Amino acid sequence: MAIASLKAEADFQCTDCGGVFESEPRRLHFHHVPGQGPKLFNVSAGGSRGYGKQRIRAEAAKCVLLCDSCHCRRTMAGETVAVAA
């Protein structure tokens, strides 16, 4: 599953600021939200690891789509989820 298709399903829109990044989809990041379940892997790495569409979609469901600036703000504010061991 192409990560681009998940971004397209979200209209290339950042959850926090509402910015639309259709012309620059690489600026959008899947940010794991605390309390949404264990982070098993980084969504962006799912395809290169050979994970199937269902597995990537299930991991993405634990996330919000954020632009690089909003992702940085949340990360710097301490809202992070470590990959489960």
C-alpha cells in the first residue's frame, strides 16, 4: 500500500492546522497518538518492511496526519509514543 494513498484519503490535510499539502505530500507525517494502542512500527516504513495493506492501515488508524511543523510542535511538547518492544 502506498503511503501516498493514505494521505490522499485524508485530502492531504494536516489535522492540527488544516493546511493542505497535496503538492508536497512528503511534508505530511503520521503521528502516533498516545492512548490509541501500542506503536508497532513507523507507518512510513511499513511498505519497505513488506507489511501488507491491512497491517499498514491498522497502524495508521492509531495516528493523525500532521504537517512537518505541527508534528514538530507535538513532538517538542512531549507527545510521543515509542515503538513497542
